[in-house]
Amino acid sequence: MANGIEEPVQEESDHREISVAEFFEKNKHLLGFENAQKSIITVIKEAVDNSLDACEEDAILPEIQVLIDDLGDDKCRVEIRDNAIGLDRETIPKVFGKLLYGSKFHKLQQSRGQQGIGISASAMYAQLTTGEPVTVYSKQKGEPCHRFVVRIDTEKNEPEILEDEIVDPESDEFPGDKDYYFDHGTTIEMNIEAKYTKGHHSVRNYLKHTAIMNPYARVVLREPSGNKIEYPRVSKELPEPPKEIKPHPHGVELGVMLRMIDNSDSRTISSFLQSEFTRVGRTSAEEICEEADIDDGRRPNTLSKDEVEQILNAAQRVKLQNPPTDCLSPLGEDLMLKGLEKELNPEFTETITRKPSVYQGNPFQVEVGLAWGGDIEDEGSFEELRYANKVPLLYKKSACVTTKAIEDVSWNRYNISQTGNRPQGPLYISIHIASVWVPFTSEGKEAVANYDPIRKEMKLALQEAGRKLGKYLKRKERREIQEKKKRQLTSYAKEMGPAIAQLAGEGDAEEIEDEIQAMVQRDYNPEQL
């Protein structure tokens, strides 16, 4: 009772456990399904991310088709096809009908998806907004094509298989456009509440940004109008695939460490540290235990919570090597250059890939590209391209560390005009962070958290690229001044020839004019600047 008012008593029956699927069903905005315009981008983003990852894992040059039909009443039919290796029959229902089911969550290696939420959340959004399940076709090489119609039982977070059959993709009964058929891979079909628009926040712009960061992929978009847009492949070179690594002691929290101990078969603390962590050898394990004042021969499961915390704190004080960086797969300067030039056709391009660095025990690498002039002149002012593990980020720009890094740079030092903290002019800035675990600000994966080590690496890369662009712009300015002088002297040559001949009292006016023209060409050669 409070202030004389009797409070209602909550019965135990008022409480019940909810599944993760039911939670996100009621909070779909957390995953990027905020409105009809944004939701279609989110659906296509999740499918395209999966397709690119699947192709790269098996060293397949990606072929991706995105087909969209307008169903009216703010609803669209979306179909995404790829030429990846395909999924086996047992896996398909779980991938598309169960949230937090995936192969990437427990792996420490760079990948586009991390949480096992994306494509299954898209299927959940489809059945939530249109009441219809998702249809999946998957064909592995030399195997029959499996067709599943799946919905999510959100109360249990389990797939419900409505249809399961083998179909012949080459038969006339097989639905879809035969022009977009691959002999192996996965096709996803779903009807969703969506609004297809153009502009910055659009499917077309998202795929353009994807094509820039994945120049080895061929992507085709068929818009609801029937208009077909192709983003061609300009390289047959795939980035080096990432390798899985073990966690680093500097990046592990207490709760995770306790769980690792519970699941470990190691007989001693020393062997546990060596087998479960990267960069921990026998000597390092002994140093950590000595620093924590704990016997390294004890069994791990005898440690109390406080003793585990002592070991973690000791590991922070012991000097350990940084984690290996072969778990990363950066695009590389050459491929980034090709991607920017292919889609933007600039006058000048510069790309920088920094050496790998570490934040909180997690390796990461920053790449930056600057594209200036050319066709960008027609688009007007400065544009920012943000990427995390090769995935475009279109929303929440102001909250992203990439924007903070750009604002930290003094662009007027590089002959680029600046308004406030933002550069101005026909300039595209592309910033990419590759990491085993990108610190997104939310489940929607729309912005990267503003961590100091990440922002510092981005700023250094921007400054390095900015210096090279500044030198180019300075040379261009000098060439333009020389060209102006050259044009002026050339225009005066016809008048100067006769005048000099008359003053000298000898010589041919035409010969003198030719000599002046030759002198101008020799002394004002822009190639020498």
C-alpha cells in the first residue's frame, strides 16, 4: 500500500517467457523495419549480404539478381537470386525460419552478417505485414532443386514448414524469369509491405554502393517498372578469404570467460589459457597466473568468480602480442580503386588501406578512398560512403564514427574548401572498417560506434589520402594558370610578329610569329609541372 492506495497484486500467471522472435516481432524497428521505404532496403540488404558471403566462402564470383514487382497497396514482391553453392535440405528451414540461427555468430572472423538475425527477420517481417510465408529454392551442384515454403512460429522461434518438394527449375512449371536462373544457388521470394522509391535512401543507391565495395560481383536490379539496371563486374579477383581465430584475452569479458571455463575439458589453468586463447603460449600463461597469484596447475573448474576476474585483470597487465590479422579480409587499394572508378567515373581517385590495428582485443582494419571531379561534378557537393565489412551503411550518418573522423580532418589544408567541419566540392569519401566484430550502435547495424582507436585510424587514412588529393589539385591549379598564360601569349603572337620585325628593321613577320609560338609551346608545357 502506498499513500493509502492498495496496489494491484500481480499473479504468477501474468508472467510468461517470450521468444527472441516474438520480441523482435513487436520491436521490428530495432532491426531496421521502421517504415515501408526503409524496410525494402533492409530486406534486400540482408539477402544480398548472405549471397555475397556465401559466394566468397566458396571462391565463387558473385552473380546476384534483385527482382522487384509492385503489388499495389504499398506491397511489393521481392525476389533475390544468387549463384552460391546452395543450402542443404535440412538447413533451409532453420536459416529462414529461426532467429539467431547461423554459422557466423560463434566465429571470430570477418563476415557481413554476425548475429544470425538478418534474413530470418526479413521473413518474419514478410509474414507480419502481409500474412504470407517466405518461399525458398535452393540447388546444390549435381543435386535436385528443393523448394520450401516456411513461416516462423514466433512464440517458439521455430520454423513451420508449409510445403517441401523437389522441383525442376528448367521446366515450364517453374515460376520466375528464366533469364535470371542459375544452375546452383539460392532464391528467396517474399511479399512485404514496402514502398519503392528513388534517391539516396533507395534500393538502387544501396546496390550502387554495394557495387563500389564489391567490384568482383555482378549485380542486376529489375525495378517494378521493368527497368533493368546492371552493376557490372570489373575484376575477377576475390579478396583473400578470412581465417577463423580464437579470442584474445584483452577482448574477453568476465561472463564469457566463466562460460568458456564451464565448457572446457582442460585439466589446468595454464592449458586452458593456451588452448582457448590466441597469442597465449606456455610462458604467457605462466606470467598471467603469476601476476594473478594463482597456481597455474589448478583445474579451471575449481576457480571462483573472483579468481577468474583476477586472471582476466592480470591478462590485461601482462604484455601479449596483438591477435593475428589473417581473420580480416580487406578489399585492398586496387579493388577499391576499381570500384570507385567504375561507378563514379571521377577525374582523380586515391585509395589507402591502413595496417591492421586492435580495439578491445578485436583486430580491425580501415580503408579509405577519395574520388574527385569527373562525373561527380554533375552531382554537386560532397558525399560520404560508409561501409562495415563491405556492407553499405545508409542511415544514422551523424551517429557514425566515419562522420566523426571526416569532421576531425582540416580539409582546407589539402586545397579543398570547407564549410564548418565538412569538406565541399565534387568529392566522394569512402570509408570502410573491416573487423571480426564491428561495434554497431544498434541491432539494425546502421552506424559504427565512436571508439577512439577506430576514429584515429580513420583520421590517419583520410589525412594520407587528403595529402595526395591536395598535391593533385595544386598541380592542376598550376597547369590551369600556365594554360591561361599560354593562350594569352598565343593570341598575341600574330600582333607581336609584325611589330618586332618593324622595330628590328629586318626579319620576316611570319617567321617571328612561328618562333614565338614554338617558344610558348616549349616554355609552357603542362607535362613538366
